[in-house]
Amino acid sequence: MIGHAFSFEATLADALKVGWSVDDLIGGEKRLDFSKPFLPESLAGVRSLTSLSAREQLLLNQIRGNSYLYLFGFVEEFILPFVLDETRSVLPGGDPFEVRALLAFADEEAKHIHLFRRFAEEFAAGFKTPCGVVGPASEVAKVVLSHSRLGVALLTLHLEWMTQAHYLYSVKDDEDLDPQFKSLLRHHWMEEAQHAKLDTLLVEKLARSGGPEAIPKALADFGAMGGAIDGLLQRQVELDLVALETASGRKLESGERQEIVAAQVRAYRYTFLVSGLLHKNFLATVDQLSLGASDNMRAMARALS
């Protein structure tokens, strides 16, 4: 049993208190402010880039803000069918609180995908320079979902706790960010806070049903999927640099390019991998699955840092 105080009933009750729609957050008069950064420096990692002017650093920050939300929508493309499959496994005759909590989870993930697509439209209209993104999401989702259910649940749990860390420790108290972008992150976090609890319950349930032999397989799958995500992030860095050159109107020198790529790979890895690998709740869960597994997660984080 994984140590926690979560339940489907209590998490559903908390989820029902959070009510917002996509139209509440973006569109109409709710415009992005392109005079301000979108991501906090701890995630964007642009201010140390001496080869870029202040204007270029701001452009790269905003490009990173676009890819940040795109990549969240990207991973939710596999989380949504995963949660729907888990909901079907409860029926018929399962705990009604579990069914309702998982359906709310799925509905909110679908809403987040919708929100991030609307953001992409608003960003494209305001930024005006095309920004390439990795994909397609459907193919990546197919690869992820080919792994063990417990492995996918661990990856999802990692992503949910990662989201909590980003908002609470980097975004929440940063007054320099565009208020509209910050509002999107806040409302996303409000619902992901419940998802992290539900993911913990799913990990526990899948570990119990799979038995001891399922755990080493799940941890290996988690590592393999993390490696695949790292490859996607490195590809995204290259696409970001193309967008930066177009938006800034200048070609980067070879030395400049090397500096930016190295710094941005580190920033992407911290944002989407390391910050989740080192989250205390994620480490506690993996240790309760397999004693000492948190040491492997910390080693993975060091290798990516």
C-alpha cells in the first residue's frame, strides 16, 4: 500500500469546487501581453545567454512559453485515453465515486487540450512568427500507451507532480510574467492538483492488481519513456532556434548557437524531466513500490542536469 490520505470521494469533492471554462481564460479581451515574459526564468533559462540581446531573450522566453503549453497538451493526448481506459475497467458495478472522479479527470484533460489549442491560436496571432513544434501527438501517444499500464501511470504521476512544482515554486510569486499567461497556468494547476491525487490512487491500484512482477517492468518502462521524451525535447530546442532566428531577423553564429542549444537543453530537461523526478511525493511513491527506487530517480535526474 502506498502511504497517502487520498480517496476518490474526497478528490471528486475538491474537483467539483473548481469550475472554469476555456472562454473564461482566453479570447476576446483576454489578450496575451507580448511586452512581458511568459515563463519564469527558472524554467525558461534565457537570461544567462550572453549572445542574445534583451529583446531576443524575451522572444525566446515567449517561444518557450508557446512550446511549454503545447507540450502539456501533447502529453495530455495520451493521458486522456489512459484515464478513459481505467474508467472502463471500473465498470460495471464499480465504486461510483471512482467512476465519477475518473470521468471528471478525463473531462478536465480534454478541456486542457482545448485550452492549449486556443492559446496556440492566440499566440500565433500575436507573435506573428511561425513556431515549429514536435509531433504528431497521436503517434507519440500510441508509443506511450504501448507500454505497461503501471509504467504509463508512473509517467503520468511524474508529470502531474511536476506541474505542481512549476506553479507553486516558480510561477505563483513571479510578478514579471504576463498576467494572462500566468492565469492559464494557475487554472491548469488548480485541476492538476486533483489529478496528482488520482494518479497516486491509480498507481496504487495498478501495482496491487499487477503484483510484484509488474513493478520492475513499470520502472523500466518509465525510464524508457523518459528517454524518448528527452529526445523530443532536444528536437524542440532546434525548432525553437529556427523560430528565434526568424522572429529576431538574424542568423545565429555557430558559437552562439552552441551556447543557446546547451543552455536550452538543460532548461528543457529541468522543466519536463528533472523537476518531476525530484518531487518529494513522486520519490515517496516509487520508493513505496520498490525500496531504493528513488535513488535511481535521483541518479537519472543527475544525468540529465
